[in-house]
Amino acid sequence: MKTPLAWLQLSHERMRLLIALAGIGFADILMFMQLGFRGALLDSATLIHEKIEADLVLISPQSEAIHLMKPFSRRGLYQTLQLEEVEFVSPIYISLGDWKNPETGQVRTIMAMGFNPSHSILDLPLVNENLDQIKLADTFLFDVASRPEFGRVRDLYETQGEVKTEINNRNIKVHGLFSLGPSFAVDGTVITSDTNILRAFPERRSGNIEIGLIELKENADPLAVKSKLDSFLGADVRVLTHEEFMDFEQGYWSNSTPIGFIFLLGAGMGFVVGTVIVYQILYADVSDHLPEYATLKAMGYGDNYFLVLVFQEAIILAILGFIPGFLISSSLYSLTRAATALPLAMKVYRLTTVLILTIIMCFISGAIAVRKLKDADPADIF
């Protein structure tokens, strides 16, 4: 089997080839990391949303995100029980409070969630196993995937059976663990009963809640009930399906903050950088071989042959440069995940996206560089 001419030309200048692969790999790393950060941003933002079990969700129209929830009267939530399709409702209280590290005494902001523990509302087995515990006064469950600055709560709990600390200068105890994880806005989470959260946040009014959950009867249509509630409750409350509740959070980070755009811009910059590097390599290669191309033209080879040749070089560069970029990015993902506890993972769709972008990047470079072939005039060598 003959070695392709495209590979022979690329491998003839080993140093140039290595520089090209390093440049493409760098561009891929930049795209992987920026797209990965954006993915981690959106995935972490909806960690709690995914675990909430409800057909419909009520929030205030002024709410922007889980850490920027505005309270509304729980009266509206209980009014939904008038509809025959509604099985039960559950109010959720969410507040940001001051958590004291049980070892160092350092204070750090933590998100507290409270609900009526008589019914399970979260798809978190470790929480559901400890619903009886949070019925006890000043008892909380702690997210062991929280940032380490909150303290070695897991180790202390496994050693002592409970952890005593403070929230908002109120003595509380941790008597159960679960695993959720931090986000770009929330570094840690505790879960307790509605009674306990009102004790820990005395400035709160029990009649105001941040989220209202609605579970429908088995054959009820969520969209139909949502339409009824929109007219029934009016503009004071926003009614969302579970999917819309997740979109609500991701929409805030994608559209209402600059961080989502910055990550996309970073990925775009990686694409441009890679395009320029590959163009320079292919242009230099075409320029160095113009006499040979002119000879082949004189022998009867048409322009299409040279176009295919340059595009073959582009696809070889794209694939060979993608491999180290992917491997290094996977390692950086693991390093970042260990350092930040964010859900940063190499997903198939992201791998495919970057590979396609790399091929497009190299094809664009090849399309620009191939214009140099017009200078390959057979008359110049005779």
C-alpha cells in the first residue's frame, strides 16, 4: 500500500509538523476547557433542580436563580389544591446563611433548604433515609460534596456520630450526610425541616416561601394544569413545569450573566487561533512545493487534484492534533474537578463538537491556503 502524498509532504518537515500539531492541540485544549467550564456552569446550576420531584413548580416572577430567589405567599400554593388534578403540594424555604467551620471557626456562606419532612420531595436517597432526623430540633443534613472550606464534616460525623456547629450564630447539629455538589453560585448546601430553617433564620416569615412544589395525580396532564393555574393564580406567581424550572436556571447563567458568554468567546478564540496556525503551516507547505505542483500541472494533473491534496493534509493535521488535545484536556478536567468539586466531565457530545470544530478549522485553513496553488504556473519552470 502506497503512503499518501499528503502525509509524505507533512512528515518531510518534522519540526514544522510538530509545531502544527502543538498549535492544533493548544487550540483544542482551549476549546475543550472553555466549553467544559460552560457545561459545568450549566450542569452545576441545576443540580438541585434535577433532584426535585414535582410535576409543576411555583416561583416568584421576580426570582432570577436558585441563589436569587424572591419569596412569595404560600397561600397561592395551597390554593392549587382546589384543582382536582393536584395530589399534594410542598413549600420549600431557601436561604443563604453563615456557616461556621466546626474546626477553625471560619464563617462561610452556605445555602439552606427547608421543607416539610413528612413527605419526600428530593431524589436523594441519603436525604430520604434521614427525614426523621431533620424533624428533630436544630438538626441538619450536610452536603459532603461541598467546598472543603466548610470543614471536614464527613470525617467528624463518621468519627463522632454528629457534628455540632453554628448557622447564623445558632447552635445546630449535623446528623446525616448527602452528596450534591457546589455550583458557581453556591459553595455548599444543608437540608433541614421547614421548622428548623425558620428557627435558624428568625427574620423569615413562615408565610413566605421561595419554591412551591405540586405533585399531580397519575393521569393529569402537567401542561393542561399549568394552563389552568396561569389563569387561576394570576401574575403574582409563575408556574413552571419541571423542565421549564431547569431552563429557568440555565437561562439565567446563559443570558443574564456575562460568564456564559465569556466561555463561548474563549472557545471561539481557540477556534480562530487554530485556524491561523493551520493556515500558516499549510501555506508554508504549499509555497515550498510550488515547483513540484507546477511540474504535476504540466504532466496533466488538474486543480481538483491539488485541492484534494491540501484538504487531505488538513484532515491529517486535524486528527493528529486532536488526539493530544483531547488527552491533555481529559487530565485537566480531572484536575479541575478535584480542585473545585464542579461536575466537569469529558462528555461524548463535547468530544464530538470539538472534533468537528477542529476538522472545520483545518478545512477553512486549507481553503485559504489553497489559493496559493494558482501561483503554480507550469510555464515558470520551462
